[in-house]
Amino acid sequence: MKIHFFGAARTTTGSMYLLEVNGKQLLLECGLFQGHRQESEQLNKVLPFDTRSVDAVVLSHSHLDHAGKLPSLCKNYDGPIHATSATRDLCGIMLLDSGHIQEQDALFVSKLRAKKHQPPVEPLYTTADAQKCVAQFIPHDYEKPFEVVPGVTVTFRDAGHILGSAQVILDVQENGRKFRHLFTGDIGRGGDELLRDPIPVENVDFLQIESTYAARVHEQRPDADDLVCKLVGETLKQRGKVIVPAFSVGRTQQIVYVLHELTCAGKLPRLPIFVDSPLSVNATDIYNKHPESLRPSIRDTLCNNENPFGMGNLTYIASAEESKKLNDRQEPMIIISASGMCEGGRIRHHLRNNLGDPKNLALFLGYCAEATLGAQIVAGKNPVSIFGEPCDVRAKVVSLDTYSGHADKNELKAYVQKLTGDIKKIICIHGEETQVLAHAETLRGLKPKAQVIVPTYQQVVEI
């Protein structure tokens, strides 16, 4: 078996791995590159292999850095896309939303370019492309093996990263031998308020593992809840606004739950909270439909018809018109909007309208890949470019990685220690170069008999 690394190799975005096995081609993930605008646009415009030769696609979860380029693939690919049921349902809204954003952003940027007598830009793909793609999904339950191509059986096991996220277990029969290859996808931290913990995998021969926070240790959660309460309270006293860039799936539901608990405990006043993302509205509904991925306590809450994702002062906004009206409101409020890396969606409009006011707070809760708008703001760049125009940053900017859905250095180490089997080769992916190289060193110490590889873009590794 050969693995071609076409993304998330010494970077965190664009996850894409093409496996050659038994004369067939199996694609793991098909994600968007997010980062340096010009470089990402060039990488996203092309797929570096013959899409007509792909026999099947397997997807670990629905985040766009793993699934966001599937509509482009499906322009020339008509085969199956295998995923968990929750991932299928989430992609059913996320990819259509992404197509709509691609169209709207292209239209908006084209209008700005027209004023400068520059040619228009085309969307990467459209909602129609996304609709075709979604129709090709085949859903599977956790722990139910299925043959994906001859000689390769796949089993999805809960990864605890977001709703429906899976570790992908590949049991391979090739040239008279059998082996188990584990692709981790993105691994959750465990102890999440909403999701189940990652479930260990047995009898692993080869390991392909994410490295997003492999050289960092997250802060403890109780401290983070108190810090959020303190930061929001200070902003309210200044009569400012709190702008929260958050992924529509995962971080949005988590921060809504945290604010719900803080408000119910009387630690925060019932100030107006807006979740400004049609995708987040639909994603939250899907959380309610998939209790199999949720902690028993949350399942019980849902069964009792209680809503952990809603309260009287919380408004979910779907329409663009209602979103624009938020710009006219001057009272203190919290606006949660996608995307988390600020590379698309309504969050860029809210940042453009609110970053210039020192009374306001921009609160980042998740990972921002290098060179994304979110990463630039967190790093202190001033001004930043939004829709091709400079925007001054005078608001307070705080980034908390505590709410990250990715396991940190110690949690990744503990995850590997729980795996059983004689691991012969470990491949470190999905991490910026400093993180992935540090992870490799940690794993060499942890598994001294295993060969540890850190592939580069388009490198081929033989299993």
C-alpha cells in the first residue's frame, strides 16, 4: 500500500491522502487549504491527481479543512463518499453553505475589484456542485465494518473531536498479508461537556496521527470558564461588544453551552447573545438528532426536552438581513459567528465593523492555521486586510485554546499509550512544522521500535 500526501503535510489544512492498494485508489479526506490567500487559492483550484481514477472516498469528519474540497472532486467523481451518519448530515448543510459562501464572497470581491477596474473572480464551486456531492454520501454507524474497496475493510470509531468524528480503522489484505492501518482523523481531548471521549483502538500495525497541538499543553477548563466570564463581564462594563469567531460545528455549540451554564448560575447577566450563522442553526438541530455521539448526561437532557443550546436571551440568526441589522445595534451583546479561522462567512463583516472600537473584545476559541485572518489578528497584526481593504485593530484580542477540540501534547501521548499492537510505522500529519516535528520526537521516545515519518507535500510513503 502506498500513501500520497496531498495535504496537511507539515501544515494543518487541506487534509488529503490518496492510498493505492490492490490496484485501487482510496482517498482519505478532501479538505480545503486555508492560509496565505494567494497560495491557498492556487492549491484549492487544482486536485493533484486524476480524480477519475479514484474508486472510493472515506471521510473522518465534516470540518472544511477535511471535507471542504469534496464538491470540486465530485465535478469529475461519481463514486461513494463513506462517512458516519452524523458527518453525512453535517456535510449536507456545511458543503452547501460553503458553496453559497464561495458564490457570495466571489460576488462581493468582484464588486470591489470592479471599482479598481480589475477582472471578476470565480467561485471555487457552487451550491449546485455541493448538492451533487452530498448525494454521493453513504452513511455508516460506528463499529460497523464495511468493505470500501476489495481487500480493505473500514470501521469508524468515535474520535471525540466533533459530532460524528471518527478514527478510521483500515483492515487491509494485500499480497497475502494482513495488517491494520489506523488513521486518527482529528482526536478530541476527552472530558468534553458534550461529546464522548475518544475510544482506543486495538491491534494497530501502522499509525497515521494528527499533530495540531503536539508541542503545546492546553489550559484547564474550569479556569477557562471563569476567564470567559471575567472577559465578557469587563467588556459589558465598557458597553462593548464581544465578537466570537467560532466554527459552526463544535465550538459554537460548546460556547453556547458554556454561556448557558454561566447565565443559569447567575455569573453573567442575561445580555443579548446572537449566533449569526445559518449553518450553526442547522448544525445545532443535527446535534439533537445524533445522541449516539453525545455524553449520556447530554442525551438525558435532550430526552427530558431540555435544550442545552438555547435560552431566552439567545437568538439564532439565519437571514442576511437580520445579520446586517446587528451593525445598527449599539448596546452590549455577544455575537458568535463563523468561520473560526475568519476565512469566510459573516464573521469577517462583524470583524470589519467592530475591530476598530477599543471597547470591544474579539474572543478566539479555536485553532487558527498560519496566515489565516484569525491567526493574523491573534498575532497582533495591525491593520489586517478584510475583503482586500485595511482594517485597524483597536479592540482587545484574546485567544483561548482551552476550548479546542484537538488533543494537546499530553493528551496525544496518552492516546497513543492506550493503543495496542506492535506499531511498526508512525506517520505524523496535520500540524504546523514545529508541532509535527516535536510530535515525531515525542513518539520516537514513546515507541522506540517504530519508524516515525514526517512527510512533506506530495511525498509517497509505502506501507
